[in-house]
Amino acid sequence: MSITLAIDGMGGDQAPQMVVAGLRQAQKLHPNISFLLYGQEKLLSKLIPSDDPLRAITQIRHTDEVVTSETTVSTALRSLKKSSMRLAIQAVADGEAQGVVSAGNTGAYMALSKLTLRAIEGIDRPAIAALLPTVRGLCVVLDLGANVEATTENLVQFAFMGSLFARYVLGIEKPSVGLLNVGVEELKGHDKLKMAQLVLKNNPLIENFYGFIEGDDIAFGKTDVVVTDGFTGNIALKAIEGTAKLLSNFLKQEIQKSFLSKVGALLAKSAFSTVKHRLDPHRYNGAPFLGLKGIAVKSHGGTSAYGFSSAINVAVHLIENKVNERLAKDISLLSQHLVQEMENLSLAIEKPTPIKG
């Protein structure tokens, strides 16, 4: 199938050079792809001249307006009506493209996507999902910042969306799902988490619910999907990224301490290269906004061309596997079950079973 993606050409720390270089890499991987590239035409045309093979599959659409990292959400929504980010999202809403990718301002991108694309019926709030490496492979973590607070209903919907993402993008037939908590015991955590666990235990659409997991279980790959609110998820993600950088710095310092350390590092060069490749954040770049009526993928602002092409890969996988269509089809069943289960739990709490004896 042919795929057209709308690209925010001006989003990201090193845009537009990084963005265009990422398109070149994606072109090699996906010969069926084409791009609608939004941004300042003079800059983009210099990077993609008329005789460039990339130009044959790329339409450059000019706009002078840019959402920067300093742009507030309100400014992006009210003042920058023709920003490269907004026009790229609008292309998906208008049916010109099947998905959009941007490395720009996350808050503005999410707000514009929610406003323009709208949430799928039955989804209260979209969630930011991402892939993280673990000792077992990859896991899906959501929400990573779209929703600072989350209700029980939100957490159940996140679990459903994350499970679908893991099934059709990672190819896991029955992905295991865990709720991130301060402990694995059922009595721990706040009431919203406890209620979510009770609902997910009996949900036929979540075939492999594990239960509560803790922060260190993420790296060990205890479950294929990790569900949490955006506040906790974003902190967990930044803590994991910071720990990886800390260990890398410690290792570099120790290698430089002595001649023997340098020799040992040389002998272990192959192992170090493999570990570096497995932990390379650019490989896992690309966080979709799950729950919207159109495909929108967020690339890290400081990523490389390789990282941006990875974000494009995520968008392509979502489109090819019709994840949105599958989500829209099954969400009504989830909503019905959720309403019934919440009513049952509320009745059980209001009228507890009398203690016999």
C-alpha cells in the first residue's frame, strides 16, 4: 500500500537539516512512501534540489510560521494558524496524508493534534506511548506526559490502547499488561489504581493482565505494556534516561583511569558496541499519540536523522497495521464493559457483603 505522511519540516533542535536527512533514510526503508513537507520553502528547496530522488516523492508546502520550543500552547493554538506543525496535522484531518510526524514542541503538538484530529469515540484522553528496551526485548509505556492526572477509566483505556499497540506493532500475540505502582501488593497505591486493577482483572479485551508492577520491573521487562498516568510516566522515563547517561559517564571515566583499563576496553570493544546499539535512544524514537482519529507521532526534539527515520517507521507500522481502525472497532466493547464494571464495583463498595459469624 502507498503511504503519504505529513512532516513538520521546521520542528526539532536541528531542523530542517535533520528532518530532511531523516526522510532520506526512511525513503530507503519504505519505497512506497511519499511526503508532504511543511516549512520555509527556500531552506527546504536547498536541501532537496529538483534533481534529488527525494524530491520526486516530496511536496514542499511553504509557510513562514514556526512553533519553536519556547512557543506557548496558547500561542500555537491562537496565533500561529499557519505554522508548519499545524498545517501538517491539518493534512491528516483533511485526508491528504495518513499520518503526521513532528519533532517540535510536545505540548503544542499534542494540543494541536487533539484539537484538529479529535479523540476516537469512547476514548476520553489520548496518551503518549513509547517503546523502551528491557532485558527481554521491548516494552510499551504509556502515558508519558499527555495527562498529568488520570482517572480509573483513563488507566483502563491506556491499558487497552497499549495492548493493541504491542500486539500489532511489536507482534506480541497476547501482550502482558502491568499497572505501575509503589508496590505489587493489592492494598498499595491510590484508589484510582486499585479500581483500575479490579476492572482490568475481569476485562475480556485484556487477555493477559499481570497486575501491579514497580519501577524497577520496567527495565527487567516484567510486562510487555506498562500503564501509568502522565506525571508518573514522564518522571519514570526521564529517570531511566538519566540513569543510562550516568552509567555511560561512569564507564568512560573508569576506562580513562589506567592503561590496563584502556586495554580492557579495547578487548571488550565489540561488547561495548553491542550494548551501545541496544541502548541507543534513536532506535526507539517515535512516540505515537494513541487515541486520536488520525496517526500523529512525536519525535524527540534533539534526535538525529536516524532517530527521525525511526519515528517515521512507527507511523508507517501504525498505518500498515490499521491500529486506529482496530481501536475504533473494539473501543465500544471496552466502554460498555467499563461502565458495567464500574457500576458493579461502586455497588460493592456502597453495600459491602456482611461478615458472617
